[in-house]
Amino acid sequence: MTAAPPPLPDEHFRRFMLEHRFGMDEVVTKLNILRDEFTHLHDYNPIENVSSRLKSPESLVEKIARKGVDLADLASFDEVRDRVTDIAGVRVVCSFASDVYRVFDLLAQQQDVTIVEVRDYIKQPKPNGYRSLHALVEVPVFLSGGEVPVVVEVQFRTIAMDFWASLEHKIYYKYRRDIPTELLDGLHDAAETAYALDTTMERLHEEVRGLDDLPAELVDALQGGDGPDAALLSALRRIGDQPSASSSTVS
């Protein structure tokens, strides 16, 4: 006989869920403001997409039960806050890996955002090849009863990382975590390929943006398709011989 699922708690639980939804919305709003600023005031927008998800009440109740927490009184919700940190989640998809760190820094620098924990799976991928930057951030939520600090999990990924993670999630769901070895090997290889693609595309992106610093006549010649002539090569060499503005002289 299948045991009945635990009943959903009362008003305190609904308030608890609302607090996390409001905290999630706060973080999403901050990120959307950054994205709109880059879109309208800058020549490049590092944020491709922002999405969010709130754990369902049924899923949260089951997780609380697995952790052995009894929601018998209001004080027990403080224990849930400490032990369950993925109730509210936000995902930020960026163009390139350097954009991931840039957007994270911009969010972390805001005065009402407190960084609780950071796990960098880009520099240190998980054994299966998973790459992402995870941050637990705390934001204040102002309700009628006063200010409530809420922790939100924010994941920063590139487009390639997000595509890989989505596929990996579907495979895990289909095989119920019992994935054949050859599929695991294939996933790991795909993760390395995705990271190599990220690196190559970012390098190409920087090279294209670097053309903005060249004189217009050189850019036209490079894009003409007839190949550089002797005069163009000479001009490029002169540019390459000039010291960069960021270089320093060591005495």
C-alpha cells in the first residue's frame, strides 16, 4: 500500500513560499535592468536570457521531510532556510564565459545583494563535465510585517553550457539517473566540445571587436575579399609596431 504524501502546511508555509517568490522576482528585476541598460545604452549586451523557477510546494515538502525537518511551528522555517537553498532559482545565460563573470560581478556589487556562497564549476567542472557558476545571493524582501532576507540560487552559464545542461537533464530524467556508461562518456566528451566551442567563439568575437580600433580604410581592405596588398601589409605592420596604450615601461 502506497503511503499518502504529507499534507501541505498552513498559512505560514504559503507565506514562506511567497517570500521566496518575491526574492526571486527581485533578482530577476535586477538582471533585467542590467540587460535593458546594455541593450539601449551600450554597444554590446552580455546577457542572452534570464529565467526563473520556484520549487513547487509538493516538491519542497518532500525535500523537507527527507531532511527530517518538522514544520510543527514557525521557528522550524528558519531551519528550512538554512538547509534548503534551492527553493528559488534564477538562471542567467550569457554569450561567453567572460560575460558570466562580468554579469556576476555587476550583480554582486549592488548594495542590497549579499553573496552567501559561490561555486565555480567553470574553472573546476564537475566530473561529468558540467560547467556553470553557482551563487547563493541574499536579497531583502519588504513585506507588511517588515524586512525578510531571502536566499536565491543564481546560475550563470554560456549558451553552450546551458544547451549541454538541458540535454544532460533530459537524459538523467529518461534513465532515472541510471545512465549507461557509453552515454556518460559521450556526455563528458560533449561537455569538452562545448567548452572548446565557447573558447573559440569568444576568441573570434574579440578579434571582430578589435577591428573597431583599426582605421576605416584598413577594415574596408580586409573585408574586400581580394587579399591584402603590399601597402596594406605595411600599414598593419606599422600598427603592430606601435606600443599599446595599456603597456607600461619598467625602469
